[in-house]
Amino acid sequence: MVLSDAIPNLLIGLREGLEAGLVVSILLAAVHRSALAGQGRRVTAPIWLGVLGALTVSASFAAVLNSTTSSLSAIGQDVVGGLLSILAVGLVTAMIFWMSRTAANLSGELSGKVEHALVLGAGALALTAFLAVAREGLETTLFFWTAAKAAGETTGPVIGGALGLAIAVVLCWLLYRRAVRLNLRVFFTRTAIVLIVIAAGILAYGVGDLQTAGWLPGHSWYAFDLSQRISADSWWVTIITGITQLTPRMTVLQVLAWVGYLVVVIPAFVRVSRMAPSPAGPEEDEEPSAFARLIGQRPVAVAAAIVVVPALLAAAVIAILPAADRDAGAQVTVTAEGCADDWKSARSGLQTFTVMNRSGKTGEINLVDANNAVVAEIETLGPSTSATMTAALSNGTYKFVCLMAGEPAKYSAAQQVSGDSVPGAPQPVVRVTEEDLAAPMAAYRRYADGLLGVLDGQVRAVRNDLGSGNIEAAKKDWVPAILTWNRIGAAYGSFKDYGDAIAGLPHGLPDGVDDPDFKGLRRLEYGLWHGQSASTLTPVADELTATIGTLRANLSEVMTDPADQTKRPHEILEDTLRFQLMGFTDQGAGTEYAEAAAAVDATRAVLNQFAPLVTARAPKLLGESMSRLDVLDVALKATQRDGRWRPLAQVPLSQRQSVNAALGNAVEKLASVPLLIELPPSR
């Protein structure tokens, strides 16, 4: 159990329990103070019967929530969880404002209802208590459930909720006995602020669920991703996430929901809470209806309606749920000591596993076959969270592998499965090792070193042109140099600081194009096409030549991480789409499409270096990728006029659209390559 997971439900239980307890206390006090007490009608049993009915409704609601969601598919669970989270936030927000407005008049309002109920009989009094408490119970149940789902585990939230309710019961008893005094207005106002923050987190979590299910866009559009810099296992991150649901990685829509809710609700609540409550006017006596008189004299029927009927309805709903759906999946648990030790049996066919992480660490969870090929995986599973994986199992042996941060791999017991394979199921993928990547890494170093040698000669030619004051010749010699750099495929900062020194952009620098840190090929481009003198640009070319030489000498030290190299088949053209084809890189030469064609050459070269690993895991993928690159080549060449590349701005819209479509199509297919050859995070 993580303590931070218990805190939200502790506060919810304390506040909601205190509200419900105050309602019960007011009802009991009203009965004792009633003028009808002297007529032998001073009875509190119907109130407790109403409270019992409210508890039954809440428990039945909780049972239905758990059963209905567990019978759904993973997407269905995300949809229901997201919608219920938003509903819970709406109800709690309304409750906070309602309590702020009506707390001062609550006692008088309930006392009046008790007086009417006493006139009608025990059944009416029980129903009055039931209606007053049931609303609080349903709100509390729904908020408990959504908070527990957001936490990803049940132990901490259940303990926190139970502790909060227990404290609320004790406080209400002491208040009723006048043993303590509590400024309820101050209490509810201050706890409301914390509750609003918790509600904002649950709203963001609900939005994330709906994005995962595809009901809302932007599932992969991250506002920030600090997961590589901040450990989700650290104690302070665990506390912040448990209370606010802020995580190291959140989508733009989640952040907007979280911030927007707080910006709107907190000022509105502060404004309402500062307003003096208006006293409630006396209620006019109304003649009880025939139905009210009937239930007042039927306490047994009322008891059956509020206690027995909710339980029967819940049992009926649970009973009619498809049994096959409830049994379709299995829950396995990752602990600090073991990996899916509770997985005891398996069957053939398509099935979904829910993996609960109670190890206190982040990690990757794989389901592998007898050849150690991955059948299904959860790439990142944070502590105190759960996720689902869907696997197609056929005849063979399977086991779970838990690769938790900072620990050796853990394995579950192997389970034997008998049965036919699932038609159309993806083939298991054998994980690559660092040894497997040694040959492609060496091949790329040789490839990059050769092109850096070519680049060195081309930059020296530009330097010689500048030395002789021939700007036009320097422009002509600059173009093949930038194309050579693009053929190297230095995407996503793969050459670290050397990449910025060779072809960095001025965007983000304090002084832009005039900043001293704006260097390399792009600095030369800007100067050549903006009328700067040869004497100004000569030192830039000299420094660039020295940088290229230093990079060649240290290439083996710069390129040390095989994980970076496995992403290159996809990232080269993705970088081209983000920068060149958006006009982001151009400093005057207008070589965007020429550079894109060079990036295609780089992608082909890298794919060929990984060909043995890719073909062994997906025989058709390499050919399909090359075919899409062929289509992209055709679209790029169509932008030329008389065999010459034109600047992006001079190419007709239809041709630009064709290039963008072909590039997007290629990048989509290439995205499958890193998934096949990537190293596990815990390597």
C-alpha cells in the first residue's frame, strides 16, 4: 500500500462522512426536540432504518460498479471509468457549492421535514432519513470508486476511506454529545479547497481514460513528458501523483482539464463561500398527499423498499452479466518478491490480462513463449497502477517476465496451453540483445564516418570559395554539403552537441541569427543568402571544418547507445516532416525538398543495416517500407522543375500535399521497425 493513495479517500471519507453524520445528528436531535415527543411518539428507530437503507443502496451501487466494469473489455472499462470519473467530479463539485450555500439553514430545513414525518408515521420518518443520507452515500461511493481507479489499486484507497469514515463517525458522536466544538463552516470551506484539487486530478484521469479508449483525441499529444528525467518511483512523485493525479507524462487535454477546472471552480467557490448565507424563510404547512399518508403508516413496506429492494436489484444486475465476459481475463500481480505468482492456469484463444503493479517500482511486463518471444507486453507500468494486455495463446508454454527498474528479471511459473492458434494473431517477437545490435552499430559508424569525410571536403571547398571572395561559388558548393549532412541521418540530436555545431538552427537562441552560438552549415546558409561578406563567413567555415574533424575522431564515443540507433529508421523522416517540410530549417537556400530526398537515402541505408534483424521478425516489413519510400521518391522528384529543386514556397499546393501524404504514409510504416528491434528498458 502507498500512503499517498489513501490520502484522497481519507479526506473524502472524512468530509462526506461528517456531512452524512451531521444529517443523522440533526434528524435525531429534531426527533428529541419535537413537540410530538410528549405524545409518546419520540422514536428514533425509523431514522436508523433509513440510514441502513442508505448504506444498502451505497453498497449495492459499489457492487454493481465493480461487476459491470470487470465484465467489459479494456476499452469498455476505459470508457465507463472516464465517464464515471467526470460524473463524480460533477456531483462532488455540486455538493461542495450546495454545502457552502445551505449549511447555515440545513438544521432548520431537516427539522421541518422531521416534524412533518412524525405527523405521518414511522414509515415517513424512515423515508426522510433515507433520502437525506442516501444522496451523500451515493456521492461518496462514486467518488471512492473513481479515486481508487485513478490510484490503480484498492488497498490504500479502501483503508483511507474507512479511516476517514471512522474519524467522521467519532467526530459526529462527540458533536452530538457536545463533547467537542467544531467550526463547521471553516472546516467545510478549507477541506473543500483540497477536495477541489483532488477532483481536478480525477477529472484529468477520466479524460485520459477517454483518450485511451479513443473517445477523445490527443492520446499521444503530450503537454510534457518527464518520464525519462523524473522517476515515478520516487517518494515525492508518488505523493504528488496520489493526491493530485499529476504524473510525469500528461496529454495536453489532461493538463487543460486539470488547470481549467481549478481556474474556474476555485475562484467561484471562494466567491460563494464569502457570501453571507440568507436565512431560510418559514415553510408553509402543506396538506400531506395520500401517498405520504400511506407510506407513513406502512413502516414494513418502507423498510423492504429501502433495504431489500436495492440489494435484490444489484444482485439481479450482477447475475445477468455475461459469465463468459467475466471469466475472459485474469488478474496477475507484480510484487517486490515475485512476478505474476498468482497466475495458475491458462487456456488457448484471445484473452486479456489485467496486471497490477504492487512492487513499488516502474517496469516492463512481458508475456513470452517457450522461445522467449514476446507475445504481449506492457511497455511501462508505474507503481500502484494497473494495465491490461491482450494475448493470443495457442499450443505451447508461456510465462510472464517482469523487468522492473534496477532489478534483475523475474519470471512467473510456466503455464502449458493446449489448443489451436487464433486466426490473424500477430506473431511473437524475439527480443534483440545488445550483441544483436553490434553489427548494425558498426555498419552505421562506418557509413557515417565515410559521409563525414565527404562533408569535410565539401566544407573545405566552401571555405576556399570564401577565401577567394567568390560568394556565388560558395553558394553552389554549400548545397551538396547540406545534402551530405542529411544523408548521414542525424535525427533527434543523435550526435549531441556536435549536431548543433554542424547544422544547428537559430530558433531559441537569445539573439537568433546574430547569436554567437548560431554556427555551422545553417549559419553559412544564412550569411550566403543574406548578403554577408566572405570575411564574415570564413571563420564560420574554419570552425565547422574543425568540428567535423573532432566528431570523426570521437564518433565511437558519441554513438554508444544502441537504443538510439534502433529508432533511427523512423526518426530520420519524422524529423524531416517536423522541420524541413514545415519550412523550419530554411535560412534562404530553399533546399527543403532536396534535403528530404537526402533523408530518404539515409533511411534506406539504415534499413539495410538492420535488414537481417527486421526480416527475421517481420519478413514483409522491409519490402513494404522500401515500397513506400519509392512512392515518396516519386512525389519528391515531381516538385522539381527542369531537373532542379525548387524552394518549398514555390511548389504548387497539390504537389506539396502529395509529398506530405507519401511521407506520412512512409513514416507510419517505418514506425513498426523500432518496435521490432528495440531493447527492453531494463536491459
